[in-house]
Amino acid sequence: MHAFALLGYFQSYQLSWSYLFDQLVAGVTLGSLYGLMAIGYSMVYGVLKLLNFAHGEVFMIGAYIGYFVLVALGGALSPAVPVALLIFLMIAAAMIGSGVLGVAVERFAYRPLRKARAPRIAPLISALGVSFCLQQLASIFFTTQYKQYNPFGLSGGTLTTPWHLGSFEMSWMQVFVILMTAFFMLVLWQLVTRTQIGRAMRAVSFDLEAASMMGIDVDRVVVFTFFVGSALAGAGGVMNGLYLSNTWPQVGFTVGLIAFTAAVVGGIGSIPGAMVGGLAIGLLKSFAIGYWSSAYQDVIVFCILILVLLIRPSGILGVPAPQKV
Amino acid sequence: MSDSTPIVDAPVHDPEIGADEWVSRSGDRTTRRGGLIGRAEHELMRLPGTIRFFAFFGLLALIPVMTSDDYLIRIGTVTLVFALLALGLNVSVGYAGLLDLGYIAYYGIGAYGYAMLASSKFGVHWQAWAAIPTVVGATVVIGFLLALPSRRLSGDYLAIVTLFFGQIFYTLAVQGYKVSLLGLNKDLGLHSANWDVTGGPNGIANVDGFRIGSTTAITDHAYYYITLAAVVLVFAALHFANNSRTGRAWRALNDDTLAAQVMSMRINWLKMLAIGVGAGVGALAGTINGALLQGAFPDDYNTYVLITIYAVLILGGAGSLSGAVLGAIVVTVGLEALRPGTEFSDWTANGRGLFYVTILIVVLTMMRPWRRVLAVLGGTVVFGILLHVIIGAAWPRGVHGGILNSASTFDHGGSMGWAIRHWLVLPAGTFQTGGYTVFNYLVVLLIAMILGLTLLKGWMRDALLVPTIWLAAEVYEARLIEEGSGATRFLLLGAGLIVIMAKRPQGLLGKPRVEIV
């Protein structure tokens, strides 16, 4: 009887292919968002060897900026402009706002410590302070209530209503999130590999001191890195709001923690690694929610993190760094 | 400058681990304070550490004798609990240099463990002498287990993994009211399919006080002395541990793990020991908090509390035991001063007196020479009066507000209240519902100005300091007072952390570390 108890754990609908496909699509969508966020962690870590705890809050502020643009343009039910333009404006405003916020965080919280050659623990504490500050600011100004994006109202609900392929289903919103993420990834990849500033970024990431001796303006590269990473987080925030339909002051903390896990799992410092890690964690979470329990999803993600760190400490796509003495 | 070993007056030539000797001593010479305060500090530091230790804690022991205000004693107990927490965290973060962000879990396990062993939850009512060692011992074991990843991880990786430990503890505490053992609860002899272990979001209430024999500790005085005794014992024990072979090894580990390993130190064991010892102290603080609050509630053990503990330790100076205690006093009393609606006394209700005195002390101690101090303070007074007159002329209602003396009543507050009303700009109706929300923007402006202060130097900074002090007072009177125990004081705590890190990364009593490349 006990053996059947385990098998009977799953409902019959959970054992169908279409349910599996649903989890897969949801996982890839969620994973894209995590990946977008993880890139920010990874880029900053690559350049400064700094764990930017405040990145999650930048994401959260981006989500709020998107929400307020949405409200200013009439809300989801009666938008004043075409839906495509509306979403474009939301994402653009959030990217600019978050980018500027990220640069400000770097300027006030991290740069003084870098200049003072503070021990490595100091910027982490500063980052905790920033994260704390931004969360409290959000709860003072925007209240702790959930802000509803209400994406089900956008163009009569066509974006969120799933369409069917046989017995499988997915929605335009999921397609949109996945395609946008792919687009951002492509642009970022071109930026890092093809442009002057991208090359400078890679040089600084390789060796900050040597790069500065070669005439690279390290501060400029750092500001650029923070801007790009934070702008991607802002875009992620808006898409998260559109996909999951709401935002609240603590949204960044939870998502940030998981996105950092994704960055570590993928190999921190590596941009494709962040994306791979994000997808892996997104799929994992989605399957954990679908087949086990939503209460313990973070525990499952965490166990994977521990496993990856123990088996392959430098992550899936990371290169182990030789320690020089 | 205090040293990291405050009890023993170390000879000057004793080589100090963790700081470059020459640089730190020459740095000490250039940054040493002058004037009366510097002289007093210097004389104080010449006393043997043992005397300072007993004098300080003796003074703390006298506080309940000097005041009969239960509220003050309760604040004192909370301060001591935070001091205890910071002392424990100091072992892993300050000595061994392991950024343990899961520390909150040990604190929580201590409280929940005690609550389960001494309440009607499971019908067991253990005596304190049995419950405390059991809980602390169990937590040390858990600490050792959770320290296992530190064998392979370091720095930020360890931080994130341990942060997850804290999150998992919180998740388990909140979700632990419907534990289902794979649907086999009934077969395992449990009555319900959802076994309630932690009480979920409501926590465990009606926990016994510490009980020995038939005596139960109930009064605030009792807990004050229990906590003080715990702090004194842990302080002394850690001091001796720090000066032992293990303590030196910990600090060597912090300086250079690889070198320590080459010197044949058992670094993995040392790391686990540091986290384990910290876990034990955290659990001790947890049992005290559980008995003090007569309950264990998940929101007392969340990330905010963790950040507060870190603020305490970092402010005081990681690696310094006396710093941990000082940090606890500054942070707890500071947070309390920013929590209006509680009676301190008379017109100083809402900790208002403390707020102004703190600003005054900071300006007096941080600025030299005297004419700069006078210029800034005088400028602040004149600035406020001018602004009051100008706004009063343009918009009379804008200066008609009273000042709030506690959460419910407001009056004119005597002569000091008169001074405040004629110095600040308090519009009529500030304290009606929603009337104070416009001051939210002043909070943002205040933060921007404080951050701006870190960018400027010389007379420009002094000039900016004048409106900043005035704005801080304005925000306090018009915004914080009304809000009560809300988000703004934590906001200011976060901002304070950033500014402290930027200005003095080693904390108040910490030693500046010189990174040798």
C-alpha cells in the first residue's frame, strides 16, 4: 500500500504529455527572465568580482517604472496608444530608469570602496544596505500592496489566452518574453564581442589592473557594465510584470536570489553561462512547481545550487580560474 | 583607537595578525584625534583592558538600579541580545572572514528549539538548565553540518549558499504547519495528515519563561540580567578564544587562506569550528529571545533582522569584541530613537531628545576645529529661521502646524517645542491622515543630500551639511513621528550602512586592514 502511495502522489492530469509541454514552455519563459537577470550579476561579477546584491532591487524598480508608464498611458484595459507601442514604451522607460539607478548605485555605494581599496566584505555590506534602502523606499512610496499590471486586458486578452497546437498550448505572452530575451541576448553578444567598449569590458574582466595600465578608462567600463546589466534587469522587470501580472516591493529579492543562483550554476562571469543557468533553473522550478510543491520550490533550487557547486564549482560554462600566488 | 583585544593591554611590539604593523601604526598617528576627546580617549585606552571590561559591564549592570522604567530596561535587553548576536557573528565574519549570511537560521533555530521544548505546543515543559544546553548543542551540530559547503566554497559563493540556508529556515518555519511525510502521517502514528510542527505564520505562542526548579523568570529585570550575564560570559570566552592558538589560526585564515594552509593549518576544521561556535552563540541568543518574547514567530527571524545584525557588527567593527557591543548600542538605540510613539519621557517623548543629541554629538566629534563646528551649527539655526520666516510670509498656513508628542496627542511642547516650531516648517494639518505623505519626497531629498555629502569636500561639504541637518530634523518631526515603527527607520538604517562603509569600512572600533598584493 505504501508503494502505491508514492505513485498516487501524482494526479492523472500530471501524467499527460500536454501537461509536460505546459511546464516546459512555462519553464523556458521563466528561465529567460532569470537569465536576463543573471546576465547583470554575471557581468558585474566578471568586471569587479563583486556580488551586486542590489541588482534584484534594480529589477523591482524597473517593474514599477513599467507599471507607472502603463498607468500613465491609460492602463491595460483602455490604453491610449497601440499595444505594441505601449509595451515598447514600458520596456524602454524601465531600461533607462533602471540603467540610471544601477549607475547611481555604483557611483555612491561601490566606487568609494573601490577607491579606498576596502576589504572585499565591505561592498557586500554596502550592497545589502542599498538593497534594503530601495525595498523600503518602494514600500513607502508604492505601498506593500501588489500592483496589478492586468495584462489579461491588453488587446482584449489575446496576449495571455493560450492558443492550441493539438493538445499543446502556449500564449503570445510566453512567445514574446522568449523572443525578446533572445533579441537582448543577440544585441548584448554583438556589443561585447564587436565593439570597442565590449573589448574594453572583456579586458577589464580579465585583469583590471593591467587593463588600466593599458590606458583603458576602468571607471567608464564599470559604469557601462552597470548600465547595461541594470537596463536588462529593468526590461526583465517589465516582462516579469507582464507575464506574472503583478509586482511588489519584495519581488526583486526573491527573483534576484534565484537569478544569482542561475549565474553561479551557469558559471559566473560568462554571459552565455548566465543564460544557460537561467534556463536550467527556470525549467527546474517549473517542473518542481508542476510535479511537486510550490511551497518548497526554493528549497529544490537551492539543493541544485549546492550540487552544482560541489561537483563543478566553476559552473556549467565557467572556466576554473587558476589561483596565482 | 581600540585594539581588537580589549582586555589585555598588549605591548606595542607584539606583532598583530590581520593588519600591516607599520602602516596601521602610522595610520593611527595621522588619524588620532586631538583635543579633549582625543586626550580622554587616549587616557581611557591606557587603562588595563580588564578594568575597562569590568567598569563597562558594571555600569550596564547598574542601569536597572538607576531607572525603574520598564520600557528602558526592555530596550536594554534587546540591545544586549543584539550584542550577543553580533559577538557570535563576529567569530565567523570578523575572525575567520567567512561571510555567513545564514546566521539568522541559528538564531531562529535557537528560539524555535526552545519554544518546542518549553511550551504547550508538544506538551513538554523543560527546565532552562536542560533546554538551553540541548538547543545550543543541537544548533552547534547543525552549524557544523551547514558549514560543510565552506570546505569548498569561499567568499561570495559561500555568502550566497548560506543566504539560502537562512531563506530555507524561514520557508520551513512558515510552511511547517502542514508537514506531510509523503502521505504516511497516519501510519507513523500522527493524528493528522498535516502535522503542525512550527505553527506556520503564527509561530509558537505561550512559551514558558526560563524556569529553574519552581522559579520562573518573568520580569524585565530578570531577563536584563540573564542577557547581560550571557553577554559577559560569551565576551570573555571569545576573548580568550581569540588569543588562543585557534583564534590566531582563525585570523590567519582571514588574512590568507592559502598561506595558512601551507603553514599546515587544518583550514577546513577551522572554518567549520568558526561557523559552529558562531551558531552556538546565535542559538543562545535565540533561546533568550524566545523566552523574552514568550514565543517564536517567523518574522523575528527574517532577512531584515539578519541585516540589522550585520549592521551592528560592521558598524562596531568586524573583528572587535567591544565593537560588537558598541555597535549593538548604537544601532538598537538609534532604531528606537527613530521609532516614535513610544514614551521615553516628557517632551522628549518619541526619542526626540535622543535624536537631536545624537546629531549634536556627531557634529561635535567629527568636526574640527571649533570655528567650523560653530559655523555649521549657527548656519543651521539661521537657515531654519530664515526659511520659516520666508515661507511664513508667503504662505501663512505653511507654518501653523504643532508638533506631535506621541502617536496620539500633539501640543506645543514647552519652550523646546516653541523653538522647534519656529525653526522648522510644519504646515497646518501635517498630522491628519495622509497629510504627511508629501514628506516622502523630503525623505528622498534627504537621502540624496546625505549621499551628496560623501562626494563633496572642504567648505562645500560644510555648506551642504547645513540644509542637510535642517532637513533631517524636518523629516523627523513631520514624517517619522507620524509613521511610528514603519519602513523609514529601516530605510535610514540601510542608508547609514552605505555611508559608514564609504567613510569608514572598518567600523567604529575595527582596525583598518591593509590588503597586501
